[in-house]
Amino acid sequence: MIPIRDNIPTSSFPILTLGLIAINTIVWLFYQTPDLEESVRQAGFFPCEINGSCAEPEQVPPGLRAGGPVWIVDALTSMFMHGSWIHIIGNMLFLWIFGNNVEDTLGRARFVVFYLSSGIAAVALQSYVTLRFGSTVGNVNVDALIPMVGASGAIAGVLGAYLVLFPRARVLTIFFFILIIPVQIPAVFFLGGWFLFQLWQGGFGLLSANMSGGGVAFFAHIGGFAFGALTVKVFGLGRPPTFPRRPKYTREAPAWPRAER
């Protein structure tokens, strides 16, 4: 299920959304692709950094930096890193489709603060769950030694905000079921279904004692989405009358209008 576009017009050019996409792309192409593993070790976020449990030499895999007070820096840098081409392409697609409207609604300065705050909230929840319920070998929480990278948590905050702001919007979505089928889905179903899937996968990870869900930090998605949905209107206070904007459609063509971005 891949989103293609929505039907919410913007009143200004989404310069910060494009800027975030550009930064993520530059980091991926020029910093990560030459040595992906080393880049993750250098600038990824490790949950064990929060409580210092990865500071002991015998607990640290080769090449992994010890934790310490710089964990907040690593939490920020990890938001601009990814683990594969599919990872970054999918994240940037979601950021473009849903981020431009949230930026347009909140304003540029507030959008940046909101985006980064969502990413921190995502890291915080995933770290808490990992440190509390992660698998241990001896006295070592091995899940806490797994690095977290990706813009997914921050983007999940954007998705939560979009759901609150534009539940009546429609998202053109491609389904892959034998044939490629394009379908227009109400945002409340598309994003609500996405969030329920994260909850289901996160719960399964808890039951199986696998915090990363096979490489996906589902609780980061849950934390970012919940933060975005709960705080977006707080971030948007004082910005009427464009808060929020409405879907653009007419009676003659209610299903899918052409909207300039």
C-alpha cells in the first residue's frame, strides 16, 4: 500500500519539507552509502546510551561508541539517517505527501520544532520499551545495543498531526494485489489503519520479546504518531484562519480535484 498524493491544497511553498527531504538524501548519499555500518555506529542512537548500560567495554560490540551525556545529540542525528534505499525512499515519500500540509498549517518555524519534537518523543518511547522489556543475556540488555536510525518517528508525528487536521482528506493509494490498483482512501482510514498496524506489530514484538520487530522500531512510530496527534493543535494555536485547511473539491468532481502545491 503506497500513498501517491492527497487532495489538500497548500497556500505556500513547502520549503522546509523539501529541505528535510534534501538533508536526509544528502546524508544518505554522501555520508552513509560509502560505509553504512560505520555511519550508523557513529551517528545512530543506541537506547543503552540513556542509562549508560552500554558504557562498559565488555558490553559494547566492536566499533560501538560508549554512551554518556551526548545521547540527545545522537537522538537528533539518528533522525536523518536510514538503513536502506527502501527505508529512505518510503520515509521521504510519506514526508512529502503529508508534511507539506502540516508545514503549511503550522508555519515554518513551528513545523521544525514540531518535527524534531516528534522525533524525540519517538526515540523516548522506543527507548523506554526497549530498556524495560528488552531481551537480556546475562546482565546485558542486548536489544538496547541495537542502533536506531531513521526519520520514521518524526514523520509518524507528521502523520498523527495530519490525521487530526485533515481527517476528511483523501489519499490516492496504490494497492499491490495481483494487479496494481489505485484507490482513493479517506485519510482517517489510511492513517488510522497505519497506526493500528504499528500497535499490532508493537504488541507482537512485546510478546515475542523482540523490541525491534525484525528491524523496525514500531514503538518509535507509535510514540511519534501519538505525540503528533496530541500536540499539533497546541503548536498551531494563534494561527487562524488557515488552521486547519480543508480538502479542495467541487460538487462536479468531489472525488479527486487538481490541487497546486
